[in-house]
Amino acid sequence: MPYRDIDELPHSVRSHLPTHAQEIYLAAFNNAWQQHAHEPDGEAIVHRIAWAAVKRRYRKLGDAWVPIRP
């Protein structure tokens, strides 16, 4: 189900991503939810879409997620 704010995101997201990346994840998840929730494995698809959105703006460097500079 869609998340109302970043405090509702899964622990794996909140504990690893900086706040801005969590906001990206939240927006991408909620947008994708509207289109894919009805599909088989829809929730898994939506989580993958949200992670892909984060990975367009952030990359993992060691244990930290850092912004990708243009």
C-alpha cells in the first residue's frame, strides 16, 4: 500500500538511505503503486521501481549512499 511519509517506509530503506533519497523512494513507490498494485507480484515490482529511481540519483559508496554529481 502507498506510504504517507518516510517514517512509514521499510526499515531497510530508512536505515540506509539519506532523507532526500527516502523522499525519492517514497514518491516513486507511490506513483508506481497506482499503476502496478493490481499485478501479480505488484508490490515487489513497485519496490524495484522505487529502488531504480533512487539509483538514478544516488550510488552506494562503501556503506553510504551518496548523490551522483552531474
